[in-house]
Amino acid sequence: MLENSYGLTFFLKTPKRKSDMIRYVYLRVTVNGVPKETSTKRKWDAKRWDQNTERAVGTKEDARSLNFFLDSLLTNVSNYRTELINEGKTITAMRIIDFVKGNNPSKSKVLQEFQEHNDEVFALVPTEYALGTHTRFVTARSHVQEFILFKYSREDLEFRELNYEFIKDYEMYLKVVRKCANNTTLKYIANFKKIVLRAIAKEIILADPFKLFKGKKTKIKRKPLTKAELYALESKQFSTERLSTIRDVFVFQCYTGLAYIDAYQLKKEDIKQGDDGKQWIMSSRQKSKSDTDIPLLPKALEIIERYKYHPICISRGSVLPVKSNQKMNEYLKEIAELCNIHSKLNTHKARRTFASTITLNNGVPINVVKEMLGHHSVTQTEDYAITEQETISREMLQLRDRLSGQLKGKGNNRFSSLLEQFENDLANLKRSHQLGENIDFNEKFAQFEERLIKFKTDLS
């Protein structure tokens, strides 16, 4: 915004000891009657200074050098002032002094910094990052680029232009224009946030535009295969070798818990003899780089033996002839239809099936399952621990028997009434599970356990 009055002056600052002739050259800017000044950090002899011209006197090299510096500074200030006018921003003396002192906001660009980050990630593939990680950030950058063009009709933005409104509008763009689901939207925003935090670390910007942004993930219930579904899959006879091979790889994942990329990269040298004399998978997970030791169950060993001499396994030195993840998921969809499995079948469902149906539902402790999955925490494993209906029913029956045993023969109406209440609660919990209601069943069981302990106290 154009100011009503503007002035810029160079002068020598009078020191405390006025007898000192070597003084600092100062710049004073006055906008609408408000003056601000700062040192240019250059010193000069007052005897060789002309305040009328605001320049050093003489033709010596030192005078010419100082005058050239002051002329350049004047030009830079003039250009900055013109830039502010073009951008419709208010011109103040303080804003110009900040510019002279180098305190003006950085002009680093968002997409430029995003690209630098992506180039660095790509340079560290595959030593520190998987190629898929780089691909994910490339996609995230393209979405930000499209949003900037969509909302601002510009090729890029400066980091100083980012604010809370930008983040909220980007969230709406992803959901409304890009038609992204809530969790997918939050993943893209998280990828972008990493670039913003990087800019803050580099002191490109000081304020975090994400500070007030709170995204809440939608809890999705991803069910594993049930025992019946897994059996139907294992026993199905396919008319093509293509589907049989894909099925076998998937079943192998169900009995080992390996993620797709780990099954793809599994080499023959990763199969080793454990201390128990049995065959184990001893390798490192691609995603977390954590060591993974998994005892091989009979079904997994059977599948390994079946493909020992497969041409792809021999040429790659791999354990199984795993195809691309895209092809695997495409064929698994076809397999699900042929096996009458109505839930979505993909490579990650095998990992959940191992965690829930194969291990936890057969009494393997969750901390052991955590180690086999290569997770960093039990909390991460709990997301995979989806209890089957069979286990729900078993737990309910055990609780009922325990309660009945405690209350048997007491002949106390109050305790009989409480037993009936317990039975009704357990029946309701089972009904909720059958209806697929979004309930934390593990938490419910814990509550029953607490009530049982209280019962024992009352009975004693």
C-alpha cells in the first residue's frame, strides 16, 4: 500500500565522545512521519563526509567503495518498496528497516523445498528408504502443487504465506476435489507437514501453520480371515497355475506374518536352523529394518518345498515366485470370488490373519506376536489383534463358568441377581459382536475381570 510520505537518509551517528571522528554510517527511514533507523555497520571519518550529498567525500578507493555500497543499499530498498506496493502490502518504516537488517521473512518456496526433500530421499534409496517411500512423497508433492494452482493460480508459494487457513483449505481440497477418504487425506497432510517442520528446523519460517490443526483418523475395522475362510482358501483347487501360485504366496504370508515386500525379498539364505533344531525365517524387515525371527509352521514349510525348483525362485534366489503387489492384489480379488470370501482380499490381510487367527487365537502371547511381526511396540500389534467370534464366545463361557463357580451354593438372592446380570451383559456383548458394532471388546473383557475381582472380595 502506497504511503503518504516517505524519506530515506544516510548520516553519521554522533558517538558519546563527540571528539571521535570515526563514526558509524546510519540509515534512517521515515514513513508517514514515523522514523526508524539502523546502522549500516560501516564506519567513516566525519572529516570526509558531506551530509548534503549523504556520501563520502573524495575519489580515493575507500570513499568510492563506501559510496558504491550506499548506492546499492538505496537501490535494494527501492526495489523492496516497489515489491511491497505490487503485493498490496502496507509500507512501514519498521518493515523496511527489517529488510535492511536481513530480518525479512525468507522467500524460500514450498514446492522447491518439497522437491529438495524428495531428491534427498531418492538419493538414499534403497539404503535408508524404500522406493515406495519416495513414490509416496512424489504423490504428496503433486497434490500440494495442484492445490496451489487450484486456489492461488500460482506455480508456487513462499513459506511465509502458509497459515492455518492454507492447511484447512488443503484438507477440504483433498476431500472434496480429490475425493480422498479421511485417513488418506490425513496421510497426505502428514507428508506435507514433514516438509513444513523441515523448513522450521532450517529457520526458513518461525511459526508452525499446523499448530492449531487437529486431524482425527477414522477407525477402520480391518478383519482377518476366519479359520473357515482360510481353510476354504487352502483347499480350493484352481484351474490355472497363476491363481494357485498367488494363493500359495498369500497362504504363506498368513502362516508367517510377512508383509508383501518381505515375502518378495525373502531369500533362501534367510531360512536358517534355530536353536530348537527347527527351520526359522531370520531376516530384517524392509519397512522398519528390525530383525525378524519367525518359526516356520508346517503349512509354510510345505509351500517352500513346493516352489524350491520354480524357475523364478532359481533365477532370483528367492524362496517364493512372488509377483508385483499390484498383480497380487488383482489376482486375490479374483480368488476371493472363487472361494466365496466376501471381504476384501489383499496382501496385507494375510499379515492380520497371522496376527489374529493363526497366533493370538491359538494362545500365543501378544508380546511374542509383536516380535514376529517386527513391531516396535505392543500398541502397534494391538491394531492387528482383532479377536474372532470363536474366541469371544470362549472367553464369555470361561467368565460365566468362573462366576457360577464362585456363586454356587451361596443361596443369596443378591448374588443370584448379580449372576443373572453378568449373563445378560455377556449375551449383549456377544450380540454386539455378531452385529459388527464398533466396540473395544478387549476393554469390555477387562471391565468384566474387574467386576469379577470385586465379586471375589465380597464373597470372601
